[in-house]
Amino acid sequence: MKVAVFPGDGIGPEVTREAVRVLEALDLPGLTLFEGDVGGIAYKRHGHPLPEETRAIARSCDAVLFGAVGDPDCDALERHLRPEQAILGLRERLMLFANLRPAKVLPGMEAASSLRPEIARAIDLLIVRELTGDVYFGDKQRFVCQNGERGGRDVMAYIESEVRRIAHTAFRAARGRKRRLCSVDKANVLETSQLWRDVVIETAAEYSDVELEHMYVDNAAMQLVRDPGRFDVIVTGNLFGDILSDQASMCVGSIGLLASASLGERQTEYGTFGLYEPIHGSAPDIAEQGRANPMAAILSTAMMLRHSFGREAEAGRIEAAVALALADGVRGSDLGGHAGTSEIGDAVLERL
Ligand code: NAD
Ligand code: IPM
Ligand code: MN
């Protein structure tokens, strides 16, 4: 069982270190880790945010554990050299089109939410975000108008096969949950979204046991804070999913709690090849202070064990250890507490 570990920038290495400690504590026979550079650190060391060496490691492994990328020093670089191209490049090259971002309020954690506890209590949802299409991967241009004004253009596009495969992922996920699917789009304005909605409706014919509704993204953003308990599975495009998942994290309590799995179709000897990462970024504002909450990274290893290695029992053990630590009052600064990154790692390890 080969795992590529790409810590990246900012708090990426700090939270990944704790995730790896938890993974290694399980002592799984045959588990081998291979580290690689991504993001700003890779640009500084190798001149590229996703060097060929790193790509080769990813290709040769059964799963990727990813920290975070992003470095303010690199924000002025040409776009293809910016740290973020590492994660976008991995998603595209490894064809990881399905991004699963679960958001759940654990019993006793209601007060951590930005919402009132009685509203937060009911949150148990899964955002299925399309990850390799949309305005992220369309043509991009800077241009100059005839009057000399500068302009920018990013093409938003989906083709039906891209929508159909993510719709299947979402319907199947709903089948394993409460059988309710909400497809989020902006079909009242965007042609891309009308195609999205048409294809989701066609796909629904194969899932008569799943209740499907459609919601415009502006309303979805509102409903997510008004009555988040109404959602089971949300399926949406790349850009809307990015935004709604950060919002969902604060409905739960912190962006430092939300993990993700990015999956494609490739099967390995052990399960589905995937990339696992917290939904948060490199958090330059708190980097190198030992204050980052590693729980999202730790929970990402649980998702990896579940989806890429068929190790449901070990995944459950990690999730239970994190839940116990939270129940015992272990809180990082993001949750109003004082526990540092390695202290939180220790607390999870003890309970594991
Ligand atoms: P961010 O998620 O890095 O940080 C947003 C806020 O949340 C910050 O105040 C940060 O301190 C806090 N935060 C994030 N994770 C935390 C944790 N584990 N514990 C405690 N607090 C935490 O988003 P941003 O500031 O918009 O972006 C910073 C950089 O990260 C940018 O370069 C961006 O492109 C990049 N980014 C990368 C990824 C990724 O690698 N997948 C994801 C999001 C953003
Ligand atoms: C995320 C991040 C990335 C995204 C960035 C860093 C490219 O925000 O994983 O949520 O927009 O997908
Ligand atoms: Mn994001």
C-alpha cells in the first residue's frame, strides 16, 4: 500500500505531520510513504509547483495525502507557476473528478458553529463537488479593449459526460445515506447550468429511490445557514462547490475540521485511487506558529483508508479518536481553545 505524501506550503507540512503520525500509529502491514514537493516550496526547489519527480511519485502510488499549497511570495508569478497549479494539475492529470466533502456536527459540538446550536445540531451533509471542469479549466485570457481598458475572461463550460459521471457519483452517495439529493446550479442565468440541470434530471431516471431537488446557488448559500439540516447530499459544479464547502465548514465550526476525498475511476489492488486533503489552504496568517488545527488532515487519512484501501475499521477508529478528543474539550485556536497543532495530534493519538 503506497501512499504519496505531499505536505506543500504554510500549515500544509504542520498538519500533514500529525496526519502521518496518526497513520503510522495504526501500524498497517505493507504501508509505505513516499514524500514529494508541491506548491511554492516545489517552485523554490525545482522551478515548478508540480515537478515531474512529484508527478511520477503520484502515478506510482495507490493514494495521495496532500497538505495545502499557496504562498503569498508566489502570487505575482505567471499563473502556470503559481503554487495552486500543483493541486489543480494533480486533479486534472489524475482525473479526480469527484470531490467528496462531508460536513457533520458531532453531538456536543453545536456551540462551535457560527449558527445557533439548535440550527447547527442537525447538520449532516455531503457536498459532492465536480473537480476537473467548469470555469476552473476553461480558456483564460487577459485582453485589452479598443479604448485601452484591460479585461479578463474565463470560460465556464461543461460537457454532458462530465455532468453525468458526477451525477452518478452523487446519486450513489445519496443511496448510502438518506436518499436525498439537492443539485445546485444557476440555471436561471447560465447555459452551463441549464445543461447541468438537464443532465442531472436525465440521470435521475436510474435512481427512482433517491429524492431529487434543484436549487439555485444563491438560495443554496442562504438555506445552508437558515436550515442546513434540510440537506443530505449536495451535488454541484467546481466553483459553487468550492465556495459552499468553505461556508459549510463554519456551519460545522471550523475549516480546520473538514476533510475531503478526490476520486476518479481508477481502481488499484486495494480500492479506488484518490487524493485526500483538508478543504482549507496553507493559512499563511498562522503558518509556523504551531497553531493550525490538524484534525481536517487527520480525518483526510481516515477517508483515504476507507476509499483507497478498504480499511473501514481503521477509518472508523481515526474518526472516533478525533470525535473523542473533541468531546473531551480538545480545541485549537480556530475553535476558541489553546491546543497547538502537535498537542491536538497527541490528543488524537492517545485516544486512538
Ligand atoms: P485558508 O483556508 O488557507 O485560510 C482561511 C482562514 O482560515 C485563515 O484565517 C486561516 O488561518 C484559517 N485556517 C485555515 N485552516 C486552518 C486550520 N487548519 N486551523 C486553524 N485555522 C485555519 O484560505 P486563504 O487564506 O484564502 O488561502 C491561503 C492560501 O491557500 C492561498 O494561496 C490559497 O490559494 C491556498 N489554498 C490552497 C488550498 C489547497 O491547497 N487545497 C485550499 C484553499 C486555499
Ligand atoms: C480548494 C482550494 C482550491 C480550489 C485552490 C487552492 C485551487 O480552494 O481545494 O478548495 O479552488 O479548488
Ligand atoms: Mn477552496
